[in-house]
Amino acid sequence: MASKKKRKPKRVAQLAHRKLANKERKRTADLDRLFALGPGGSPQSPIPVPTPVLIQSSAEAMPCPLCAGRLRMHDDEIDRTTEALLRIAHCKCDGCGVPRKMWFRIQPHVAN
Ligand SMILES: [Zn+2]
């Protein structure tokens, strides 16, 4: 029987992995921050839509900021923390599975 005692320098691999994970986490955090600054990323910059019917298609038209995968909206709710008519679209990325919230403002009379 061949002995399978050959050990890999596990520690080194672990360290490398951790370093990569940290880097990846940082990148993800950066992208998240960037998304939060853009349209729909926060209650301060909601995307205007004339009717709530368009929330889903607008939310799903946005690619995942982390992996450019497809976002799917599974729920939406009225944001009661603000006075404006804001809706929160709860999405999840098909690619990386990261949940994402997007803010929309119902603006029935958008000037053309
Ligand atoms: Zn993704």
C-alpha cells in the first residue's frame, strides 16, 4: 500500500488563499460602495420610474456590479423610512448570489 503521507505545505496555501480572499473582499466592498453611489444604490439617489410596474424590469436591466451577472427581483417593498414615495427592489444575482437592494422613486409626472 502506498503511503499517502506526503503533506503539502498547507500553511502557505492557506495564507495565499486568505490573502486572495481579503483582496477579493476588498474589491467586492469597493464595487459595493461604487454601486451605492450610483443611481438606485441608495435612498438618496433613487431611480425615477413613472409607475411601479416598471420597477422589476428596470431593476433587472441593471447588471450585478460584482460579477456583471443577471439580477433577479424577488420582492419589492415601500420604503417607509423616507417621506418620498420610494420603493425598494430586493434583487439577487444569478451569478454570484449576492443580494442587492435598489431604490426607485415613483414619479408619475416625469417631464419629457
Ligand atoms: Zn453577481
